[in-house]
Amino acid sequence: MAGPVANRILCLDQFSHMGGGQRFLLDVIGELLGRRLPVVAALPGDGSVALRLRDLGVPVLPYALPDMAAHRKSSRDGVAYAASLFSATRQLLNYIVKYDVGVIHVNGPRCLLPALMAATIRGVPVITSVHLIFDGGKEFKLLRWCYGRKAVRAVTFGSRLMAQPFKELEPKKKHIISNWASREFFEAPLQRAAFRAAHGWPDDAVVVGVLGRIARAKGQRLFVEAVLPLLSKHPKLIAVVGGSSDHEDPGEEQSLRDMAAAHVTHGRIIFTGTVSNAAAFYDGMDAVVIPSLWAEPFGLVAVEAMARGKAVVCTRSGALVEIVEDEVTGLHADPTAGSLRAGVHRLVENSGLRVRLGDAGLLRAKAQFDGAISRGRIADLIAGCLAARTPAVSQQADSAAAFPSGFGAVQSPAERSL
């Protein structure tokens, strides 16, 4: 006999520290809570994301997932990941039973496979969100296989560029739902004066900056190379690098600081370290630069800066060209110091251009990248699966054929007590 329909949503992430994908997850969870839908979350650590979730009243559960490089994976990463799969799947199976889970939302590729294994065994539907570009290699092949499984009901892609490689995915599963700027970037009061005063910058200074995790692929070195000659020409120009290095590129920040210190204008290249209030950071800028050297799957910094009414200069990297309209809401540049310098120079010299691009960027951000619509669409998919939830027994045959029988034999503490 079929049991009662499950009614909780289990949200998974592959990181416990804050990044663009984790901001999206928090927004989606906030939308679900606003609809009075019960949510539990599972994270592989106890970082800032876990703290934010607990503040929202969401139970945060641990599960086994190893730390790995953010981009290209080593063979050691592969071994560690494979070794963790059984433990992670067993934990998720237990959580599905203990918390009466009716649908799983997977926010990242690394946690998809254990979630899919547990979901298939228990007959729980999966919604998964993509925030990166996968266009080849073993990871792409694995994801393509996962997306084709019966348990996966929908895959959301944050940009057209992310969706392009998955041409074979069933149309009914494929949803291009643009990523977005969180609500505070549209609603927070203007903080320009306070931010500048806190850093001792005069009001008439022209301040340009970059914000984000400091890594070679993010292009902060390109930014510094581009602006150094401009500092000598423009005495009121200040260049700001917001953010800090992480485990992926721990020495890059110090290398950039050394590079700036060797220049005669080093006092006007500012390193803020970790930025806790991104909206205030954007407010303090006259223009924001996105000097990415890798194919940006979306370009969250560009959208957030536009939401604060700032003109942007970005490299023609990945989905940035989908977001920033050249000569309309910002300026495009080749990923070279000379080309980026030319774009920054135009904005430094022309306050009217900064205002025009910033105003147009704000209008575009409100029309295209306000999260109320996008996060609502993702929440609709999750809630729809929850409402249409079929009893767990309906997919037991499919699970037995798909995965080793050992996984199906795993019992939760609740099951063992029956």
C-alpha cells in the first residue's frame, strides 16, 4: 500500500561558503519559505551559508563530500569523490526518510550523483540548477547521463550559454531561467558617502573597482595591469580590488599586492580584503570592471553593479556579453590590458557616459535580472514536483536496475526502529 505523500524539500549544495551559486540557493529557499513550504538543507561543511540558513530557521544537515578544486579536477580529487559517494548517498537516504522528503533541489553538479542515487532508490523527484559551463570531458558526460535519468524532472540553466552543450536534453526538462541579483541590490539605501568616508576617499575621486574571489581566471591581475598607467595620468583616480584569495589560488592576492607596491602610484591601488556588504562596495565605485579571463557562465558582479546603477566594463568572456549590452549598459573589451584600459579610460574621463550607461543598466537589471521572477519560476518547479509526488514504491524497480543492490539495502535509523 502506498504511504502518505512526503511534504518536505531537501536542498543540497556542494559548498558551505558563500559564492554566487549559494546566493541563488538562499534566494530560492527564501521564496519557498515565503510560500510556507518546509525546507531542510544539506551542506558538506559549516560555513557562512549554514549560518544564513539557520538564521532563516532552516535545519542544516551534514553530508560527506570532499573539498576539490573549483575548476579542473585532479586524479586525487576523482578518487576522493568516488570514495565519498557511498557515504553521501547513505546519509541522503537517511535524511529522505527522517525528514519526510518529497523533492530534492540540487544546487551544483558535485552533489548531483549521490542525490540522484538516493532519490532513485526512494522514488523522490529531483530538480537541479546549473551555474557553470560544462562542454566536454568526463564531468560533462556524467552530467548528461544524470540529466537523462527518470528521477530528474527539471534542469534549470542560469544562462543560454550554460544550456547550449546539452542539446540532447528533453525539452520538457530544460529550463533557461536567468540568474539574478538578490533583492538587497535593488532595495538597499545608497551608501556611497558612508563607504567612501570609511576608506578616506574624497568625494571628487574617480573610483573604479573589481569585486570577487581573487584568482587568475577572474582577471584581477589584468585589471591592475590595465589601470596602472591611468593612475599616473589621472591624479584623482583610485583603483580598488575587492575580495580575497581562497584555497584555489592562495598566493594571487599577495602577488598582486607586491605588483602594486612596486609602482610609484601604489598608494592609490586599494585592496579591501573580504567584502561583507557588496551593495555598499558598488555604491562607492564610479565604475565597475569585470576583467574575467575564463568563460563566465553568467556574470553576477555585472548584474549586481547594474542593479546599483553603475556603468560597467567587461571582457567579452562567456555569458557576460548576454548581460552587458555594449555601448548601452556598459562597454565590452578584449581580454587584454590595452583593450580593458581603453574602456576604463573612457569612463574615467566622461562622467556623462558613466551616468548614461549606469541608468540604462539599472533599467535592464530591473527588467531582466530582478530575482522575483526567476526564483519564483524555480520555486514553481520544486513546488510542482512536491504537489505531484508519487509514493516511493513506484520507482523501486527502476532503482534496482540502475544502482548496486547494496545502496537499496541501506536503512535509516527510523527504518531500523520499525
